[in-house]
Amino acid sequence: MITAETANVGKLSNQAAVRRLQLDDVTFTYIVDGAMAMEPQHFLSSVPAEYWADHPDMLDTNGRIAMSAGGLLVERDGFRLLIDAGLGMVTMDTGVGRGNSGDFLTTLAAIGVDKAGIDLLAFTHLHGDHTGWAFATDTKGEPHATFQHAQYAIADTELANQPVDHTGAGQEHEQLTIIETLRQSTNLKVIHDEQEVAPGVVALVTPGHSPGHTSYVIATASGKRLIAFGDTFHTPAQMGYTGWSSAPDSDPHAVPAARERLLTELSEPDTFGFGIHFGDQPFGQVRHDTGAAEWHPIETAVLLPPPRTC
């Protein structure tokens, strides 16, 4: 089992290390699956080129947005919650970006957690970089739950608005197979806005990026909170400019309202955030020192270096 050796604040321009934050009785660990790096002019075409020129520290050495993939492990009183399940065993290179992942289960094992010990897997949404390890295929080619003892939680509006598989092949078919398997799962837990999905964990349905995109608010024993906000924000730049959409947003017009709702919550005292795609600054707080909302990363323990690069 790996234990923390260093604690620091990472760089937004780097791929994420496996980091841990302890808040009172709750332990939060970023389970990194691998690396993604997106071309800003394609993935965030609404962001003016001048912004990146003025903020070179927000891009990697190749001028791309460092966006690691993985999930958040939340541990309290022996209960283990996973929020999202990484990208899966994927290597890609497209005009929009690159990806190199496949270490989700390896990372879990390295910190001493067996996949059989996960009690609940809660999805922020059903895009491929958040569902990659949810199911595995057996020797007969049949999918089964990777986390065999866990319930799988998804917002009702997210699941209801997914398409039916008519393709029968390719990457789209693989993703739709995951969705159909989830629909048929006996361990499915359909959740709603403001529902407590586990002790001290409340869902906030924040649509826009996807029809039922869901953030999760985790409260500690003393009342501190951490909000895992998924893909509502892909980069801290969008906190100050809530109208800057991302290429995968299904309803860009709804995104600003979702962001404003979350920024209101994130601005409350003793509230922290988890940005799954925020480079090596996944844990932080929202402050308004200059008037606009700004992400302030906090020091966290480094358990492992980034498992992959791209």
C-alpha cells in the first residue's frame, strides 16, 4: 500500500498525480486512470486565443489543456464511494486531443483498495471518460460490473436521455453498450436532484454538459464540504467566464446556469471543490479576491506520480 511522501500544490499545466485530501473524517483520493490533452482551439473554441496568450501557465508545453481522466474515491467509516470510473484502456490521437489511459484499477490497488470493496459508484454523467471501468467483458464477451458489490448511481434525467444502440460497431457502439448494460443492471440506483445518495452525500443535478449531469456534495462531520463538479467546468477559466462552453456540451445554453448554481455553493465558507480535469490542481477552493470567481488550488498529499503522459 502506498502512503503519502510529499504534499504540495501542482501545476495546472501538468497531468494529475494521485493526490489525497483529508477533511475531518472523510478521505478524498483522486484515482488517476491516465492522461488526456486537448487542443484549446477545438475543445474550447469559445475561449478567445488572446486568453491563452495571456495565461500560458494554463497550457502544457505543447499548448494543450492537461485534462487527466479518473475518478474520486471518497472514504468514511468503512464506506467507499467512487465518483466516476475513468476512461478505460484507451489510446487515442484525434484532431481535438490525445489520450493515454488504463491504470484505474492499478491505481486503486496501489493505494490498498480492492475493487470488490467499492460500495457505490456514482456517475456525474455517461460520457466515455467517466464510465470506462464501470463494466468489463468476460470470456464469453458478456459485460459485467467491474465493482461487483457496488450499487451504480445515475441521475434519472441522464439515463432517460441516452440513445439506443443502432450502430452495432465502433466506439459509439461500445459506449452505448455500457449505457444499455447500466439500464439492465440489478444494482442500478436512479437518483434525483438534492437526493442524499449516501450518508453525507447529496446529488445536485446540473444539466448542460449532458442532460442529467450531476455534481456531488460531500459533507464532513464538522460541516466542511467538498463538491465534485465533474465536467461542469473543464478549466478554471470557465469559472470567471461562465458562458465559455466546451465542445462536448449537449446544451451550451444551459451550462451557465449550472455553473452559477455550483459557484454559489463553492463560494460558501469551508467549501472545497474537486475538478477532475483541472490538470494537477484537482483540489481547491473558489475565491472572489478580484471580484470574479477564481480557482485557488490547495496543498494535497501526493501518493503517486502521474501514471501516464500523452
